Amino acid sequence: MKILEYHHMKEYSNMKIGGIAKELIIIEKKNEILEALKERENVFLIGNGTNTLISDGELDKTFISLKELKGIKELGNNIVEVEAGFDFKEFIEYMAEKDYSGLENLAGIPGSVGGLVYMNGGAYGTEVFDCIKEIEVVDENKEIRRVRKEDLHFTYRKTEIQDRKWIVLSAVFEFGKGFDSNKVEEIMSKRNERHPLNLPNLGSTFKNPDGLFSAKLIIEAGVQGKKIGGAQVSMMHPNFIVNHGNAKFDDILGLIEIVKERVKKKSGIELEEEIIIVRN
């Protein structure tokens, strides 16, 4: 376990925004997390930061990183246990190597396995929980335990894990055979063509309402391209907010509020953030 005091968090968010944390604790072995949590209350688990917006200034928080938990273990019969810090892009590559199938539609999603499990990440009609058998968590009583999929409540981009403030340590996946490399290539091509990957961003800013697309609602509300400071609603994909290099936390929040107000006024629909916002 490494403890870094007064650590700059800017590089721990894909948006390249973030202040100075009281502590950043990097967990190197699973059981260390119980020690880290023992006498700390104001704690935030930081994954790869691919969908996490962090406040500017001094942050009276302890951030905990599981990025060094990268273990992966074959359990037989196409069942694999993966630790939370394993990079999801590398996990897709691992599936290809082992000829496992089931999560190809998620190819190209940045982040860690734990991060995708935490929010039931997904794309193109597939969710990470489609292939999960059970998860290993630190629960609200600061105890490590395993929870079977059938005993866990989860919906679109939402899980009981978030509500209960659990920490995901690992997940057990069950796959089919026959990795679809053509599907992965097609999806990666779409992402490269449609997403503003050349600028700092947090992926999809808003969840898609039932039967609708946030991007279309944003265009119809006339806010695509809207700027505040160094932040902009992307011209390439309107459900992305990008940082042109000098955006502040409040710039991003301001754009989020304007988009929500304009969409509500135009369509009557209230957009809900998909990104995680860390306020002090």
C-alpha cells in the first residue's frame, strides 16, 4: 500500500481537471483496503477516471486507487475471475486470446473492470452484467464478501453497488466461445469516427432516456457546440463535453446545467448524468 499526501488529482481524470487531495492511497493487495478504510470516513474510490469529474482546489478527501489490482484467474468452463484494476481494453484482448465471447459490443470503452461493474457499463445493447456470475466487494460494514448476480439489483447504468457505496474488488465472468473479432473491429471503427478522442473527455455525459438518445435531444435543443471557458459540448458527438485545455470544474458543471435546462425546455425530458461528479 502506498500513501501519497496532498496529491494532484488532475491526471486521475480523463477530463484533466482536479484539485489536490488530502491523500491518495494505492492498494497493492486486496486485504490492504480494510486497513485503508479503518479510520477514514471521507473516502472516494477512483478507478481509471474515464467517467469521473473531480472538483478543483483543495479536496478534503482520501482517494483510493485499485489500479494495481490486476489479477486474472481461469476457473474452468469459460469462467474467469478478474480483479477490479484490470484495464477493460486489455480484458477484451484477453477474451480474444482465449476465444471468449459475450462482451464484444463493449470494445473500446475506456476504464477498469471494477469501474464498468460499478455502473453496469455497456454499449450497443450489451451490459457488463450480461456475463457476470458474482462480484467481490467491500460492503457498507467494511467487510469483504461475495455477492451472486441473482442477489444483486442492477438496471441501465445503475447498480446497488453505487447506492450502498460498496467497493468492487473483483468479478467472476462466464463466457461463451467464439470471439467475434469482426464485431470488435466494426465497433472500434465507429468509436474512432464518432467520438472526440483527440480531446480530454469523460465519455457519454448523460444517460439515454428510455427509447431515446441524449445526443439527438441535445442537437434538437440547440446546444451542440455551446462553450463555457475551455469546455464545449462536442461538435463531433453532442453527448460528450470536451476540454480544450484550460477548462475548469465549474465550466463543465455550467455546461451540464445549460444542456439539461435547454433539453427540458425543448422536449420536457430531464437528462440524468452518466458521469460521476466528485465535489468537495
